[in-house]
Amino acid sequence: MKIQFIGGVRSVTGSSYLITTDTAKVLVDCGMFQGMNDGEKRNLRPFPFKPSEISVVLLTHAHIDHSGLIPKLVKDGFKGKIFTTRASVDLCGILLLDSAHIHERDAEWETRKRMRKGRKAVAPLYNIADAAESLSHIEGIDYDVILKVAPNIEVRFKDAGHILGSAILELWVMEKGRKVKIVFSGDLGQKGAPIIKDPTYISDADYILLESTYGNRQHKGMKETINEFAGAIAETLRKGGNVIIPSFAVGRTQDILYILNQFSREGRLNNLNVFIDSPLATNATRVFLKHPECFDKETLELITKGQFPKGTPILKFSETPEESMSINRIKSGAIIIASSGMCEAGRVRHHLKHNLWREECSIVFVGFQAQGTLGRQIVDGAKTVKLFGEAVAVRARVYTIGGLSAHADKNGLMDWLAHFKTKPRRVFIVHGEEKTSLEFSKAVHEKFIMSAYVPNPMEEVRL
């Protein structure tokens, strides 16, 4: 048996791992590369395997960096089933179609530009029809159920506490008379996050693939984080500016709405004027409300009391481009939550163009900003950035509220690993920028005296 690390190693994007046994080929995640200098080129490359030979796909969660190449996989010949949680099935239904729409739009724009120069048209990576076809392959299963997915291979999905429907995978492989257990952490959430349950602890494994997004740093405590978030909003509104929050449509946007509602319930910030400028986030919020089985006790109690999702903040959901553009005429008092979370695409770029140069405004980042993204440039202190071909000064105040991250920090990852009652043969450190993964690997080895290794992209390891 062997595992190939196709993506999601020494980077935080393109997660994909291929398990090859005597009886099957199992692909865990099929993520798109985002934010990297060669990310677009990597997405266009042929898969390093024949899609038709893959027995089954197991999906940890719906985020595009884990699911975004599924339509391409099906388009290129995959015929089998894709298993994930029921909530992830519903989220994929909106995320993959939205991704296809973006690819179609970008290809159309690039084609017009090329044809003016007498060059050939370009085709999208995949289109809406491809995405729709891929959804027919996805099948939802419940948490905590052991399922046979291929000859001599079983899987169980456990709650990862990252986003709605996110999962840790326990994979059992019987080969040559021995049973080997591989645990994929997926993206692990942090304890005490709003809405969804905390990550599940696992007790045993022969091999572990452990994410390391924040493997070299600690988040601020949730109470301190929420105080910082409230302070950023209050200060910006006092100065007469707008608050721009680049936010992932799934998970982070719903957390922010929960916290803004909490501010109102507690009387800290009243009559907030909140714009959700993302049709995808609007649809994702509807999906959230369909899956209370994923909610933690506190959220369920609020729903029972009728205090969530309703509240005193004035929420306005922008559906059309015209509604989105009208927000840019508002000069003060608006809290604008817009996709994408790393500012790589979507409506948030228009709001940055209209507000980034204004000293009275603020940009509040509430999630990880990968290398090569516009969000990372701003967080790293760029004085100007390019938006729609125009240089825009960065004069707005920039806040990074790391404690709202959907990823566990170093302490959270260590705590999760500490709950294994038996020492694994090896821990593979994945899903982190190279420097972070290497530092975290060293820390794991020193604390637990176990073999920890950071694979290279496309590396194949025999288990």
C-alpha cells in the first residue's frame, strides 16, 4: 500500500491524497490550487493518475481547496462515487456550481481579450454542466457510521469542527492479512468556535495526515478576539468609515453574523447596518439552517429561544450586481461582508477599490491569507495594491482577527494529537506553508517523540 501526496503539502491549497492498495485506488479530497503563482497552471495540468481508475473519492469538506477539482475529475473520466457528509453534499451543490460560473466568466473574458489580438479562444477549466454532472456522483452519509467504500476498505467520518459538515476520516485498509488504519485530520477547527461542534478526538491510528495551517502560532482567546472585533467595528464607525470584511462564504460569514447578533443581544453594538454582498454566502446560510445536527449546544438553545438567526442588526442581502454596486455609494456606517476571503475574486475587490484608500475605513481579515493572494499583500503591509488594473493606496486601517479562524492553532493541533492513546508509526504533516509545516513537524517530534515528516508535492510513500 502506498500514498501519494498530490497537493496540500508545503502549501495550504490543492489538498489531494491518493491511497493505492492491492484492490483499489482511493482519492481523499480533490482540491483546487488557489493563490499560488502557478496555481492556475497546476489546475490545468492532467491528473497524475487516470481518473477512470479511481475506485472512490472521499471528501473531508466542501471548501474549494478540497473539492474544487471534482468537476474536472468527472469530466476527465471518473465514474465512481464520492462520499462525504450530508451537509457537505448540500454545500458542494452551491460551491461547485459557483466555481464553474467563475471559470466560465473568466474564460469568456480571456477569450474576448485574446480574440482582439487575433489569438485563439480559451475553454474554462470546467463549466456549469460539468459541475452539475459531478454532483450526481456525490453521496451523503452520516457521521460515526462505518461504511465499506471499496474492496477491503472501510471509512468513518467524524466531526472536524472546521465548517458545517467538515470531517476527520478514519480509513481502514485490509491488505495481505493485516489491517492498517490511516487518519486524515482534514481541516481541524478550534474549540469554542461559534455555531458548530468542537473537533472530535480520535484514539488510535497507524498513520496520521495532520493539517498544520497555524502550526507555528497561537490564536488569541475567543473572548479577547471578540473584544478586538467589537473594538475594530466601533472605532471605524466612530470615525465615519465603512468596515470591509473579506470573508469565506461558507463558515466564516455565518460565524460573523452570529457574533454581530451577540453584540446586539449584549447591548455592545446596536443598530448595525450589515450588508452580505455574496449570493453564495446567502445560499450557504440557508444550507446552515437545514443542518442543526451539526450545531453545538449553545446555538441550538438560541434557535429554540428564537434569538438566532434573527436579531437587531439590520441585515441586507445583495443578490444582483446592481444591488452590490449601490453599496459603494455608502460612505459611512456600513459593515460589508463580501467574498472572497483572500480577496482573489468576487465582489470584495470592488469594495476594496472604493474604501481601501480612505483612512476612516477599515479592512478586517478574519481568516488565513495564503501566499500570493491580494489579502496577503494587504496583511503584509503593502502601501499600494493593484485592483482592476489600477494602483490603489492602502490607507484604511488593517485588522487581522486571527482568533476567528476556522482552523485550530498550534496548541489546538497538539491537543488533538495528544488524545491518541497509541503512538502512530508516522505522522505526515500536511496543509501548511512550507516553513510552518517544517516548524510544526519538529515540534511534534520533540513533544511526542514520534516520527513526523513533511512530504513534498507528488511524493509517494510506501506504508
